[in-house]
Amino acid sequence: MPNLGRNGLVSSEKFERLKVILLGDTGVGKTALVKRYVHYIFDSFENERIQMMPHVPTTISRRVGALDWYKYTMIDDVKVAMQIWDTIGFDGGHNLEAEEWKSADCCVLVCDITNETSFKSLDRWRNLFIVQANLKKIETFPFVLVSTNNDRMDSKTVTDEMVARWCEMRHGIPHCATSAATAENVSKAFEMIAREALAQKMGKKELDKIFVEIFEECECVETAHVSRSRSRSARRNAASAAAS
């Protein structure tokens, strides 16, 4: 495991840092999902246990309205340090600072296939993120839908068709059906999330690189223009001196 720096983050610059925020109704299994991914364990009473824990493991840090989890992994030959904001409670996330919303590389919307209300709440959570993060290009920002309790098909009230239609109508949001209880597709879901976040971050870096190159090119043109002006001025001064 890599050395941890301040606030539990990887100290090495060789890791690509990704910030991911999970949003969804209370009880949909956000914490169980992250716990299964980070620590490979499942506890149906995990939410209650975490609230009562006097000491939190180094992979978790507390903040008002959320728990921070950290996962260090490899995605397509890229070393990744993923910071996962697991929002807590019905109004989880409202108390996050504005910059924390804006610095997210991906927003994960979570619903429970046995709870249709949680599915109907997805737009509210998505709109909350759009407003808080002050998104300008909604269609290009990476959202991912993760549905939970896929092992409880006998209690399923949210159909595949409902999910597919919802995703299609919102710029083709990718979806992954999971079960924290059986670990079904949990790693697959977070790998999908990481790839979406990496694409977003790499895109920003590429744009920044282009802007820097344009700026440097403009600066070089301006410098060359100033040099030519100074050269012409020097020649005029020399000519005037020779004439006198």
C-alpha cells in the first residue's frame, strides 16, 4: 500500500488522484457498496456501525455530511488514488464546501432496484450536483448510475427498461447493476467510474496544455514583434546619427 500523506492521500505524485462523489437516498447502500469495494467485506449493519465507531480506519476521514474513502488501484496501466465521498443522510452532501463539489471528477448516482422511490429521486440528486458544482456543460460531465441489491430479484420494482430509458434521456449515462452482498459487479462499477473520471481529468489536462501552448505561442509572437520594433527603432536612430 502506498505511503499516505496528509488527510490520507497518497504522497507520491505518480498516482493520478480522482475525486468521486456518491449521491442517493438514505438506505440505498452507498456505504455498503464502497465498503465492499475498498475493504472487500459486507456488513448489513455497516451504516449503523460506522455512526457509532469511536475510531475510524485510516482509509476513512470524517466530514460534515460525508465520509471520505480512499482506494489505490490500477486502471488501464494508470496508478489511481481514488477519493470517494460517501454522502450520509437524506440531505447528505449539502454541507460540503462549494469547491469540493466543483473539484469532483465524476458524480455517481445510486438507487436501489427494490425501492422505486430511490429511482425516482435520481433527478433530484443529479440536479443538486449540477447546481452545487455549477456545471456549465452538463452533457459532457461524467455521471454514472449504480443500482444496488441486484441479488434481490424477487423484490425488484425498478425494471431494466426503466433504467435504460432514464439513462438514455440524460445524455447516455452509463449504468452498472451491483450487489454489495454478493460483490456482483462492484469492482466493475468502480472501474467504470474511474475510467469516466480519468477521461474527464485527462480532458481537462489536455485543454490546459492547449491553452498553455496557445499562450506561449502568443507570447513568442508578441516577443518577436517587440524585438522587430526595437530593431527598426535602433536602425532609425543609427541612420539619424549618421546623417547629423
